[in-house]
Amino acid sequence: MRPSPKLATGLIALLLSIWAAASTALDVESDEAVVDLVPFMVFARGTAAEPDTMLEAYRAGQFARDVPLKRFEGDHAAELWGAVEITSPTTISRKVVVGVPMISEVDIYAYGEGPADHILSYSMFRPFQADQHAGAQLQSHSFDLPAGATRTLLVHFKFGPVQTLDFTLASEAFLAQSIARDVAVQAAFYAFALAAICVFLAFFAALRDGMSLLYALLFLTGLAFLAYMDGLLFRFLYPNIPQVQSALGFFLFLAISGFGFVLAGIGFRHSASFLASRLCRGLAGASVALYVFSLLAPGPVAAVLANILLIGMCVAVAAGTRLPAGKSTVSRRLARGLSLCVLSGVLILLAPLIVPVIPAPFGLLTTSKLLYLVLILGGLTNLTAQILAVRQAQDEALQAEMAALTREAELSRELAGSEKNYAKAQALAAQRQRTLATAAHDIRQPVQSLRLRLDSLTGSLPQDTEERLREALDYIESLTSNYMEDGSLDADTEDDPPADETYDVSMIFASVERMFAPEAAKKGLELRIVETSLRTNLPAAPLMRIVCNLVVNAIKHSQQGGVVLGVRRRAGGVWLCVADTGAGFTPEEFEQYKNHGTKTEGSDGHGFGLAVCVQLAEELGITLTADSVPGRGTIFYLGLPTV
């Protein structure tokens, strides 16, 4: 009896699905503080299904790598199941950390030999529970993994307005350090933002400009929305009233667009563009209507519409604050510059949410806070520069007027004996006063026009040109500050050397992964990045060049296996490591490769890669060494200073 073709096809599909499920196993070393789970997870739909039922489906190979989720779901909160198997050669204890902002619900089950361990059960519709929160993230209870044992993590989650995945496995020690760091950064961020807003309010009150006060309220609303995303409002204002969570989030978000359209309408009305002004008022009403819609419609759909409305608001503000000829004011030019910054920043932030194929450079919370800081710092800098320019022009005009009055007084005393000469002196003094007033006005007007023109060009130039203009503005601000401190333009304006800035080494790792992971995958290699919390103060550009050259060489000379990039403590120091499974080399060959133009046999390169790395390392004052076994692979070690 011959087997049926359909039966054979079914058996093959079953074996492939079982293999796909088995391939999700993640081997966790005891010294790995944090591991990203998403690349190892498989997914399936299963609304309202029991966890044991979904576990059986996972073990039967019914989960897949692709996320079965659509951007515009008909559900208010799209549901998804994910699974991953975890093993470890040693006994470890870990927690699952969920970094998805504004998630609706999440349940995590840990399956081992015994019954399932329900390590996290969170819902935004239940009162606040402090033990479930790790800063702005969610954390599960700890679960133990014996040496050599395997545990299956089964995750059931309901998305909120943002459909992203962020699940990591972290040790308790690492998580405690991460929480302490996040709390400190969070406190510094909100303290700075509140202090800056107070400065805004003080400046705007002094200018007596109602439109500028509305901008200050817009920043306050934006800060409140960030506090909502961080969970601070839920924690401190309404921990026992979770029903308001979703409604409050959409209210704050749409209040930002509503404020913006009101501001744009005022700007168009001042410019006599009454049709555009009425359109902005209508769109402000649309923000209110969309808020009502968000209370009834699915969250992802309402979120995308709100993002589109926010982008339209920024375009309207940028166009509405254009100044008509002869009616330039400091506050309106400030509004123009800030609106252009908001427009470009919001486009960068919301583009990945509206068009999923666009990669997000940072997490949603981090990107939002960075944009907020850039905008508020730009606003303060611009406003301060304008006030200083006006004050400087006033001081120069006053000094010139005082000098003219002194000369006129001397002339008056010389001509005091003659009424005719005295009258002429009075007429001459009046004429000179008018001349001084005209000169002061002529000096102030070009300065204001130059600033207006510079703000207009900044919003339309390429990013690199915009950065150079910003650097020029920073330099002008530095010179102005030195002048105010020294009290004379003749004072020494040479800047003190800037202090070394520190940054996360993981930023370089992420850039390298984005650039070279596709190239490694094309050769059948795996480019593995080991996460690290190390910070360094080395110049970022040469360090990035060294790491890129080492990774490129590793991929080029490896035919199978993979490349690992990480940080290791070794010989009493901290070393950045690049390990490969390539051909390797002897110590003598390593010394030859340090020379420019020396390359390996059969290489199609020019022999500069390793030589450049050695030269850059010497210029940075750090050490580059290598451990290599011919035929088995190489590990490069780059010493990093600790901060």
C-alpha cells in the first residue's frame, strides 16, 4: 500500500513546524545580565484561549516567526501569543521585563516539569501595583531555571495604541541597577523640564504676549503626556481609578494638537489669512471629535489618526507663524522657529508608527523625551538670544545717546553767551538725537531680519547643513555669553576645552548591527550583539571606525559560524571583543597585518583595515590585541577606559 501524497506532505509540514518551534530555544549563560527575547520568540493568534491550549499549539508547531498582526485591527486591543524556550548550563534566576509603552494587558506563564508558574498578570484596567513596575517598564516575578533544565515562557498580551514588541530576560541585579539609573535620569529630566517651563513663563509674561503663553501651555501639556507614558500619573494621581487610563492618554495627546491648531489659527488671523484661520479652528474641533471617536474606536486606529492630526497641526503652525513684511515681533519669530523644530521632530518620531517599514532609531519613550528636550532647549536658546540682542541694541543706543548729550552740553556751555548760538545748539542737538534714534533702529532691524532668515532656512536645509547652522548658533551664543561675563568685546573669547562626554557603548553596537547584520546573513553567518550597559568617554567617531573595520574583516574572513560583538572583563580591565570563526593567523602574521598594504592570501582588499584600527587605537591611547588559532578563529580585544 503506497502512502498518500497528502499524508506525506502533511508529515513534512508537521516536521518542519516542530523544527521551527524547537529552533526558538534560547541558551542563557549565567553571566548574561540581559537578553532580548523577541528574536527567539514565535507567535500565534489565540483570542481568549487558555494558556494550556496555546502551549499545546506551540508544541505542535502551530506558532510562527512572523507576527500575525495587522496595523488596522478591528479589535480595541489586538491580542497575540508568543512563546520561547529557555535553557541554561547553570542554575539561574531571571525576570521578564516588558518595555512596551501603554500596553493594555499582559500575562506571562513559565512552564517547566511541574504546573505553570503565572509570573506576571498585568492589566491597565486594574489598580496600580508597584511590584509589577520597574521604572517605566513592567517586570515579572523571578523564576528559577535549574542547570540543564528547559523552561517554556508563554506570553499573552493585548496591545494598546502602540503595536511594538519589547521583551527581555534580565537578572535581578541588572534590573535593580537599571531601575536606579532610570529613576535618576527620569528625575533629572522632569526637574529640568519644569525649571525650563518656569523660565518660559517668566519670559513670556515679561513680553506680555498671549500667543507665547499658549506655547508655554503647549509644553506643559506635552510634559504631562510624557508623564502619562512613564506611568507617573497612574502611580501618583489615580492609582485606584484605572478606568481613566485610556481616556486620559488620548485626551492629553489630542490636547497637544488642539492647542497647536488654535495657535496656528491666531497666526493666520494676524496674517489676514482668514480662510486658513477658519480651517485651523475646524481642525481644532476635529481634535475634540477624534477624542470622542477614540473612546469608542479601536486603539490602534485612533492612535494612527491622532498621529496624522498631530503632523497636520505642526505643518499648520509652521505656515501660520510666517511673518508679514513690517510686522516682525520677537515672540512670533520664536514661534516660527519652534514650529519648524516641532514639525521635523514629530515627522521623525511618528513616521515609524504610521509606516511600519521605517525603522525606529530609538524606543518610543526615549525618542519622545529626546525630542522634547531638543525643542525646549532650542526655545530657551532662541528666546534668550533674542532678548540679549534687543538688550544689547538698547544699551548701545543709550551709550551713544549719552555721549551725544555730553557733547551737546559742552557745546551749549560754549555758546551760552549768545541766544542765537544757543538756539542753533538746541536745533543741532535735536537733529543729532533724531539721527541717533534712526541709526539705532537701522542697526536693530538687520539683526532681527538676519535671525528671521536663518530660522526660515534651518527648516528647509538638509540635516547636515542644519547641524552646521545649529553649531554656528551655539558658537554665537557662546560669544554672547563671554561678552556678558567679561563686560567688553575686547575680552578673551577663547573657549575652555569641553569636558569629556560619556555615552553608551551599546549605541555603537546597535549601529554596527544595523549596518552589517544583513551582510553577515547574506553569507549565512550570524552577527550576534551582546548587550552591555558600559559607558565610555572615548571619541565616538574613531571608536566606531575601529569596531566597523574589525566586524567587516570578521565577516569577510568567516565562511561559516558567526561573529560576536560584546564587552568582557579580562586581566583587570574592560575589553571590547570581536570574535569570529574565520581562518585565523599566527602572531607573526598579526604583526605583518599591522602594516599598511599587507593583506591575507587571496584577499580582495587593500590591506588597510587592521592597520587603520591599530593606528586609531594608538591615537586614542588604547590597546588592540588579538588571540587567534589558525583554522579556528580570532578574538580581537580593544581596551576601553572605565568611567
